[in-house]
Amino acid sequence: MMWRAATLAGMAPVLLAGCVFLPRTISVYDSDCEIYERKMTLESYQVASISGCSNEGCVALLTAVGAISAATAVVSGSVVVVGNVVYWLEEKGQCMDRKKNRPSGFRD
């Protein structure tokens, strides 16, 4: 039982933040291809702060907040990975089209 209390106490600062993770799209200029490419990042947002709870209610609340935070990290992380693959493929296609349509005297 003592190790559970120590584990919970160690995890408390992480869980107390009440964070959710959301994908965000940014644009970056690629001077080689002369296009704006999009990239996705994963950002955390604090939505709640837990204070003043006690006993079983606090454990249940911390468990719920931890589960929500983990779920948003997994789902949003997957969206970011898939989105970046799609954006990368899109950028490579646009870059190849631009290089193919450049005048013959143009150096890369």
C-alpha cells in the first residue's frame, strides 16, 4: 500500500496540470522549392488545475485527468504523424512539379 501512495505522489505534479494535447498546423517557407509547406505540431493546453481534493475522490479525479490527457496525446499524436506524412508527400509532389517546369538554364 505504501508504494501506491508514493507512486501517486510522484505522478501528482504531472496529472495536476489537467492538460490536453491538440494538433496545430504551421506554414514554413521552403526556399529551394519556392513553396510554403505545412507541418503539424503537437501542443499541450492546460484546461484545469486540481486542488483541494482528498482521499478516494482525489484518486478518482487524478485517474480521470490522467486518462483524458493520455487519450488526447495518443489521438492527437496520431493525427500529427499522419498529417505530416500527407503534407510531406504533397510538398514533394509540388517541388518536383516546380523543378520540372523551371527553364532549362536554371540551376538548382
